[in-house]
Amino acid sequence: MSPKAVLALLLCLPLAAAAAEEIDREAIIANLMEGNARFVRGDRGQLPRIDGKRRAELTAGQNPKAVVLSCSDSRVPPEHIFRQGLGDLFVARVAGNVPMIGMIASIEYAVEHLHTPVVVVMGHKSCGAVKATMEQVELGSGAQPLTPALDALVAEITPAVVEAEEIVAAHGGDLFAAAVEENAKLAARNLLARSAVLAHAVAIGEVRLVVAEYDLATGAVEIVERDVKPGVH
């Protein structure tokens, strides 16, 4: 690299850092929630950008405003729920919204290479993966054998079900609802514990990690935890 090229690169670094600092992560979260409010109302105005012009813009690259780790349930499409267009969300979906290795790799890519400043872990009411895990926990040793892949999924969710049982035993409430919420919280904690990339980005303030829950009946998203930090339970 020529001396002039090195100098140009050095001159750009402060500008790049300043640009990163100017990102309003709270405004991004507010934008997602405002989009969800329009989704709930069935507001057809301000439709997300999904036309040919937008597709052409995105051929040069992507700059998503948020990552969403959500369940693969067909009733829970994040782009629709948050009323976002092409290129707005980087979505990782798996049954039970758990941070298994492929999900972690996808999120790390978005955070480290695309510099996405907000990560949302979103569970949803009546989650089939959580319900199935509850049934396995209840049956214990009498449960029917599962495939290795399903065993791994159930193992991810089981600690959340056990935690929910303790919460309901102490304070009352609906076990299924509590398990769904605890599973989303556990997924966020596990994501930080398993990804040094994300934990570092959250610790230094480059990324906001949010836990949310989607209501199938109303279409509304509720923020359960606004600012999850490494090592905080």
C-alpha cells in the first residue's frame, strides 16, 4: 500500500468511529416498535420499501438496522411484524428462538461485518417448541425418544421450563406463558455467553441486546428486557 493510501485510511478512521458513535440505538428500537404498532392497527400507510428500486439499491450491499433471532413458526415473520422492508432486518430463525451454533454464526456476521447495532431475541406466545419441551419435562424418563436434533433443541429450552416451574410455584401464574418468557431471556443470556463477539460489542455499547415477546392473537410485540448485559441474570 502506498504512503498516500495509508494516510487516507488513517484520516478516515476517526470519521468511521464518529459515525458509529452517532447511531441512535434507542431510535432503532423505537422504529421497530412503531412499525409493530402500525402492524397491529392494520395501517396500510407507509408501506415498507420492497420495490425494484430498493432491490437495485441493495445489490451493492446491505446495512440492516437490527438482527432478530426468532422462532421459525410460520405465524411469526419479523419483517411483517415490525413492518420493515428489504434490507432492514437481518433475521435468524429457528424453532424455539434458541442460539444454536448456526444462529450464533449468523448473528456474529451481522454484528462484526455488517455493524448491525441492535439485536432482538423474540419469543412468542403459544410457542410449539416450548410446549413440546414442557411435555418432555413432565414425562421425564417416560418420554418417547426423540431424534438427536430434537433432543438438542429440547435440551436448550429445558432450563427455561424448569425456571418457569419455580417461578410459578413461588408466585403463581400460567406455566406455559412463563416458560415462553423465560426461554427468550435464557436465549439472550446464552447468546452472550456463547459469543465473545456479541458479548464484547454489547459490553462496549456498540450493540443493544433486547428481549421481546410476540402475541399471536393481537400482533403486538412487548419488550421484556430492554438492555441485556453480559454476566447479568
